[in-house]
Amino acid sequence: MSNILDRLTSLEGVKGVWISVGGRKKSKILLSLDDRVKEQLEQVVNYCQEIVKGEKIVLGCKTEYDFFLINVFSSDTYVVVWAGETIDSAILKMEIDIILEEFFENNKSLFKKFKFW
């Protein structure tokens, strides 16, 4: 899972990534933030995941300065990418889809039920 975190955070404009696969959670934030801000970001990620719990959905949320892309595959498998507002969200989504497809293809014995378009 660390490999996918590294690949996703290496994309242009990405500030942080949260991933949960089968309930195992990992995150990587590229900016040095104080603990209060990190906790608030974790709350945002958890809230976003709760909103779409169990739904297979891709959701983009744009704020004044940031963009969040949420890919939910099941109630315990999701990816949240935090990027700057200036990124091209369509290109970012394509790059993320390719990385996730490769990851799940390499681990398809565990994730046969996930399909990508």
C-alpha cells in the first residue's frame, strides 16, 4: 500500500492521499502541517467517506484553494486525493484511475469485485 501512496503523491499538484483497503488505512501528506490541521483533514476525509458509505462512486469537491477527489469502491475501500485548486481535475482523475487500476490488477485475487471503466 505504501507503493500506491508514493505513486499518488508523486502526481503534479497532489498535497496528500488517504487510502483504505479492506479497512487498513494509510495516509501521506506532503506539506508540514500542525497537528490541529492534520486532525481537521482527517475529519474531512472520514466525513466524506461516511457520506458515500457503501456507494461505488467518484466524487470531486472543490473548495476555495483545494480540490478533493474521492474514489469509493466499498464501505472499507476508498482513496481520497487532496490537490491544489490549479490542477486539471480531469487529467488528475485519469492518472489516478490508471494507478488504481494497476494496483487492483496486481492484487486482483483480493479485489476481483472492483471494476474500472
